[in-house]
Amino acid sequence: LSTHPDGKPPPHCAHFCTLLDDHINDFRVNRDALAHLHFAVLGFGSADYEPAGHFCTAAAQVDVFLEKLAACRLAPLGRVSDTREAEKQVAPWLSALLHSLDRLFFSVAPG
């Protein structure tokens, strides 16, 4: 998930982010509404915006929103900066995700 100016989500994801935020703040939505869901979030941005607090902000918000609705995290939030080699940043996150998926698959697979 990328971040647009001022820490906003990209237009194609804005509605999804708004829905998550609305669900967190809606008293009619149970705090465990997404307990059936497993997730991992990988954000893309530029570390140049970190001093302004906008480095992968949209991804960080989605990560928090999913956790607040009791979704099960498969990997820590990953942040990829366009100022460094992407593959070296994604590899540890992907390894953690694949490890979690492996554990999840074998813990629920029959026999």
C-alpha cells in the first residue's frame, strides 16, 4: 500500500481505509469483527518523508485498523522506501509472512 501526499492513501484505496476507520469508530461494530481474518501489510513510500511523519502512513493506519478489529497479524508491518533497494527491504518481510503462512497452513490442515 503506497502513501500519497500528506500521508493519505492512494485514491483507489481511500474508500477501503475510510471503511476500516468508520468500523473502528462505530459502536455497532464488534471489536472482534475481523477475528476470522489473517493479514500482513507492506507499505511503499519514501523514507525522505519520515521526518514529516508520512513514511508509509497509509499502510501503518491500515495495519492498526485491522489489529483493532481483531484480525490476526501474520507479519509485522513492512515499510519499503524508494530510496533503498526494494528487494533487500521486502525479503525479510516476505520471509516472515511465508513462515507464518506455513505455520498457519500446517496448524489447520487435516491429518
